[in-house]
Amino acid sequence: MAMQTATDLFLHELSGIYSAEQVIAQMLPTLTSEATNAQVKQALQQHERETQQQIQNLDQAFRQLGARPIQVECFAVEGLKRQHDEFKREQPSDQVLTGYIVSAAAKTEHYEMAAYRGLVEQAKLMGQQEVARLLQQNLQQEEQMAQQVEQIGRQLGQQMIQSSMGQQPGQHPQAPM
């Protein structure tokens, strides 16, 4: 398909995030089973439900536009998936793998937020208010999940550093003199 118009570009970008959400939906059950922290598991399960809703919103956006998704591979999310697979080959401890999953989730959320922000703006410029509303719903869910994942990441990071330094939670490391 030759890219000639703003609508062509919009449909290409919309198809890209659609592809990304499909890959994420496939990955989330695996990540949930790998995570050992209850808070992380709960966040991933919540995001799995949200991702299914986001896919439905995208389907509805395509219908609203009278279009179908085109075949677009999302190299960003595919790359994060490959990084995860490579990291697993390093045989990380359960705690380290859970920390990695949280970090990868934050990266994924930020990619999705950037994609949705651009799509919402473009839909508005095209006069597609209903499409913009659907995409805005997805963006808000991604922003909320990013905040949650980042908070969990800070907590896990502190726990990992403290346990690797042999400290009790709440203690701060002493700097060498």
C-alpha cells in the first residue's frame, strides 16, 4: 500500500499499535506466571484485562473509520519481547526476573503512551472525535498502568538493593568513608 495521505499514515500507525497490543496480550499471561511478587502479578493481570479492552477499542476505531487493520509489525514491542527471551537465557533469580519484568513493563507502557498520544492528536485533527475518544481511553489506561508499574519498580528496586547489601527494609546504605 502506497502511503500518500494523512489518513494512510494514521491507518498505518493505528495498525502498528493494534499489532503491539496483540503481542502484549499474548505475552502478559507468560509474564504473570513468571513474576513472583503478588503486587506485580496483580498489576499484570489488571493490564491483561485492560489490553483486551484496548484491542476492542481499536477494533471499534477501525469500524468507525470504515477500515481494517493492515499488516504492520510493531518492531518496538517485538524487540522488547526478544529482549525478555534473551534475558531469560541468563537464568536470573526469581527476584531479578520479576524486577526485569517490571522494568520491561514500564518501557512498554511508555512506548504505548507515545503511540496513543500521537494517534489521539491526529484523530482530532482529522475530525474523528469518536475515534479520538476511544484512543484517549486507551491512553488513560496506559498512563495509569505506567504510574503503577513505576511505583512497584521503585519498591522492588529498594528491596533488591537492600537484600543484596544485607540490610533490613528501611535502613539506608552507609557510604564508604
